[in-house]
Amino acid sequence: MKALVQTIRPAADDPLDRVRAALERDDAPSDLASLATIAGLSPTHLQRAFRRRFGVSPAEYARARRFGQLRDALREGSAVTDAVYQAGFGSGSRVYEESDRRLGMTPASYRAGGAGASIRYTTTGTPLGRLLVATTAKGICAVTLGADDEALETRLAGEFPLADRERVDEGRDEWLDAVIGRVTRELGWERGAAPDMPPLDIAATAFQWRVWEALTRIPLGETLSYGELAARLGVPKAARAIGRACGSNKLALLVPCHRIIREDGSLGGWRWGMEIKQQLLATERAMSAAQG
């Protein structure tokens, strides 16, 4: 959400920007009727227009902002109860209801660097290098690419420094093998039907989820610029926010952020390496041509 806030700046006398600015205040009104009054629009019109402009509803924007504040407070070492109320939540129970989706674990576990979380992972070789797949009891929490297992394991430890991390090789867990099978079959490295996608356990804002879901709809062998994807989502001013959402993706290949390029046609960045991105796009173009 911070990326979205930084990208979209208030315009003079713009009703939607007045609402967004109001939602950034700690004493922001929470009901749609009050926000509609600020905008000078009907509640229904505001709801639709705000979603078109910013990619989320006013309520989703406010929730994502509060969870961002909660995440920052927990990282700074605040007690869970203090962080919950500092972020503007009136009820701790509501935080725990949503925290599994937005933080990836309970607030207490997140504050403790993943303490109490149990993560099982495995690695395998691919034509693009080594692939690591990690899962919690609730779903896949990371899919990363790298030159060697040591680098991949170091990255996983950085994400969850205090989690109980267990490597699984013999008789690998069903979810781990399912992700590996899906990746290798969809990219033509193995034959056969791709297994169903296991559930995910990834922390994200509503806007990030929307961007990631849109990335999965980019056809094999095709690319879009940040601006083109922003336009498709109905948020043409949010190209930089979309870039940040792509940069926060932890699911290499499953969420194909490698299919996003710069406005000038250059490849841009990719957290798993530009050489791998170039090779991956070339592989996908060849596959698409062969299928056509």
C-alpha cells in the first residue's frame, strides 16, 4: 500500500484524492457515507470510482494501510497489543482473523521473525538454475530461483529467520512436489498434465493480490509494460505501484512477474536475475510459437 500512496499524489479539488488523503489520517472516517460526503459523490459512485482509480475499495485501502502500520510497528519491536491499537484496530480479534492472509502468520509470530512457524522446503534443478519451494501447513509461502542451494536457503532464512525450517527430500511433501510439477510441465521441461495449484500462504495487500492475479492472465510468450498492466486494471496512474507489487512477488514462475517490462521495451529488473528473465522469456516465446 505504501507504493500506491507514494505513486498517486493529491490533485487540487479532485474528489477521489480528497478521500484518499482522508483515509491516510489516523482519525480517518471508516464509513462509506462519511467518505462520500468528503468527495461530494454518492456512496455508490464513490465506491466504483475509487476502485477504478486506485485498484481497491475505500474500505480495502483503509485496511491495507492499517496492516502496513501494524507490520511496521511489529518490525520495530512493539508489543502485539500495542501495535494492534496503534494501527487503529478497535478489536484484536479482527486482526487475527485477517493476519494469516496479510502477514502470512499471526502478528506475534510475524513480530518474532516467524517464530513458531514450521516451514518445509526442497530444491530441484531446472534449465534456469536451482528452484526452491517452501510451504507452511497452510500453503506455499515461497518459490525462488538461484544459482545454488546455499543462496536459496540463505534467502529463505532471511524471510523467516526464526521459523522452524526443515528440508524435505525423500518422499517430498505433496504440495512441494505439486508446485515443482506444475512449473516444470507448464514450461515444457517435463511432459504430462500440470498438477492443480496448491493453496498459498503469502502476505499481501489487496492491491498486490489484484496485480498478481492479473499477471497470471498474461498469455505465455507475451509481455506487458507496467503502464499497460495499469491501464488494464483501470488504474493508469499506478504504473510505479504495479512495479513495486511485482518486486514484492515471492512466487517465481507461479506469478509470472517476468512478463512485465519497461515502457521502452527493455526488460527492466527481476529479483531472480536478468539473465534468467531473458532466458525464460525466450523459452516462453518459443513454446508459444510451437503451440501456434
